[in-house]
Amino acid sequence: MILWIIAVLIVLWIVIILTRAALLRTERNKACSMPNFVPLIDIDKKRAVERFVELIRCRTVAPQSDSDKNEDKDFAEFVRFRELLKEFYPLVHENLEYELVDDHSLLYHWVGRNSEKPLLLMAHYDVVPADAAQWSRPPFAGRVEEGAVWGRGTLDTKVTLCGIFEAVEALLSVDFKPDHDIYLAFGHDEEIMGHGAPAIVEVLKKRGIRPEIVLDEGGAIVENIFPGVKKPLAVVGMAEKGVADIEVVLEGSGGHSSTPGRVTPLALISKIILEIEKKPFRAHLPVEVQEMFTILGRHMPFKFRIIFANLWCFKPLLLKMLPLISRELNALCRTTCVFTIAEAGSASNVIPEKVRVLANLRLAAVDPLESALKHLTDHAERVSKKALAGKDPLNLEVRIAHGHNASPSSSTSSSAFRKLTDTVENVFSGTIVTPYIMLGASDSRHYCSISENVLRFSPIQMSREELRSIHGIDERIPVEKFGRVIDFYLNLITRP
């Protein structure tokens, strides 16, 4: 009798699994409910590229340290960039309220028919440094070759800034007035996690501005990322991971290298690093990732739909498999920790008395700062237990150098996400829109205090090579793709 019950339960389980997999394919993505709208406006995209190139030539690399700043020298290129904006986009500066925040960040206000539910579009115009010796073209020459614009900032993120300005300037030329107020916010020190974006948020907060949508850089349009999914994917960051730098410091007696003790700080801290790397943070499946798998499952072969339509059953299996498939999927599923800086002795014949290493963590929402600190501290103390209580004890300190927790998550059921989805599908026909968690940090996290719908998406079709060029070598964007960026912002701004 018991065997019969077990057999019936197994058959029932199989029926449920297969039925859910079959139904997943027929479910309709409810994020596509608004009518398509294509703005009928003609933009001279050749001239737009010429303006884009001139802005790329501005070497807007933010100084790394506040104490080292020389206002006239370090920000001369930032001033030149802003002067070019005024020259290239006169209607924007004549019709929109404009102000400098924190000396160099930009805030524009486009008054619409209604001040409620404003749209806020973001970008930053500072860029990371570039070693010209490694590039095939000079990184700040702004060359147009092989059908692409080459230079630092062509993807991160002068491209979206220029796309926004081109769209707004064109719409102003035909006396377009948006349904709702629109704010444009452009930071000047995002790459160094500076003060520009927080300062803009404080200005908006004091004025009682609560945007219905905040759109910043983030996921892009990619292809061939998931097995069985042939359509391009627009991945929209609904949240971003936190960031922390945690120091591990060991101090003990040094001395001449000819008479070493049984345990030296450098050897012990090496063991600590190995232990922490062997014991990663626990894996989990965030809601955003589960939603992503549900959406992608509709477009996968049946054998994959069996898994993604039944996450309630196969979640433990996925948590074991995903980290093995790719570094990106591993990072989506857990807090990551990597040691990036080590400081010890300065002479070959001297045992260093103090050793310091720095771990960079990207924090999942389930691992706040204090929890992450405890994770590293527990491992470090376990490895160092004997040395800490020995005859010549070493001193161990694990501390947070700086950091912030993961951002709040926006909802895919919001009208903001539906509006973004419809815009993407209108401009990039045949593209699947899916949520995900942004692995890097951006200025957008500061805006979570004034908006529930902070979305992170760059409207660019990026190849793997182009993705690797961000913060890397030979950053560039094909001219045709830049034109689609402008189309995206035209469509989004004019969408009711």
C-alpha cells in the first residue's frame, strides 16, 4: 500500500512539473500592455555624432583625492565640457531651468503639463583614466573609424548623456511639452563615488521632488547569454549590490629574517586569505533573479522550462549549478569577496611587524555590512586562534574601511517598469525585457531615498567585446547604435 502511495505521489509530482513547464510557454508577459508610440521627428544623426565626438574629446577624469584637487587644473576639462553643452544644445539651456550642484554636477528641470510623477534621467560625464599606450586609437581623440566612435566615455556614460540632450533639443525644436515634469541629472564624480549625486538628491529632497521614474546606467541589450534564448535580452537592474572595503591587519614582533619565529604575520595573513576564499558567502536566489528565470524560461527549450517553471522544486539544484556556470551568475547568487591590496615589508631581510590586506566585497541584500564583517572576522579569528594566544601573540584587527549596503529593489509590477518595457520593445523590436541585479555600484543608489522606481538600464546593444571595453581598452560604440540611443530617449520622453 505504501509503495502505491509513493508511486502515485511521484506520478503526481511529474505531472505538476511538466504541466507548469508547458504553461510557462503560454503565459503572456504582462509587462507589455501600453500601446506603442513612435515620435515623428527627424534628427540629423550625422551632426549628432559630430557633437558626441567633441564631447568625448573632453578629458573629464575626476581627481582621485579631495586633498589633491586643484580646481583650475583638474576641472578645466569639465568646464569645457559644460561650455560645449551650451553651444551644442542652445534650446535646452534657453528653455530648461539649469543649475550647478556641488560645483560641477548638472541639474535641469523641464516643466511639463503636470508636476506630479516626474521622470528623472541620469548619466555621469566623468570617466575613468585611460592608458593611451594600450589603446589602438588615442582614448580622447574622439575618432570615427570602422563605423564606430572610439574613446573613453563612448559607453560609460557620455553616450546616454548625449542621447538625452539630442532628444530633448530635438523635441524643443518642435515645441513639444512633456506630460509630466522631467529632470535631467548628470554627476561629475560617479567613477570615484563622489559627492555630486548625493548633493543633487539633497536638492531634490528639499524641494519635495519624488520622481515616478529614475533611469540611470545599468544593464544593456545583450545576446547569447543564456542557453536556448535566441532573442536579444534587455536586462534592467532593479537593484544594485552594496560595496565594502574591509581591512584585515596583523601586527606582531618583527626582526631579522635570519631568526624568524614560528608564525609570522605575512604567512598567517596568507592563510586567512585562503580560508576566506575557500569559504564563500552562502548562495541564495534573489527575487529579481527568480523573476528573470521565469521570463527567460518562456523562451527556452522545454528541458530548461522544466527547471525554470518549477523553481519551488529545483532551487537547491540551481544554487549549486549557477555558480559553476559563470562568474556573473555566481555574483548574482551571493556576496563576493576578493582581496585586491596587500601591504607588508619593504626589505628582503626584515620580517614585517605589520601586514595589511584589503578585501573588496559586493554585498547581496541578505548580507548587510555588519554581517559581512562578522563573516570575515570569524574566519580570520579561527585561523589565527593559536597565534593570537601564543607566547608572542599577534594582534588581529578586521574593520570596515568604507562601504554601503545593497540598494532597495524596485518592482517589476510598477507602471514605471511597464513604461520602460514598452519603450525598449518599441525601439528594439523583438527584445526580451528582464529584471536583474546590477553587480556594480552607480549613482542611482542615492536616488532610492526619493523614488520607489529606480531603474538601471543603458539602451545600447552591446557585444561581449564592447562590454569588456567599459573601463577597459578601446572603448567604442558603433554609430548606428548611438542613433538608437537617441531614438530610445525620444520614445521614452514622448510616451504618455
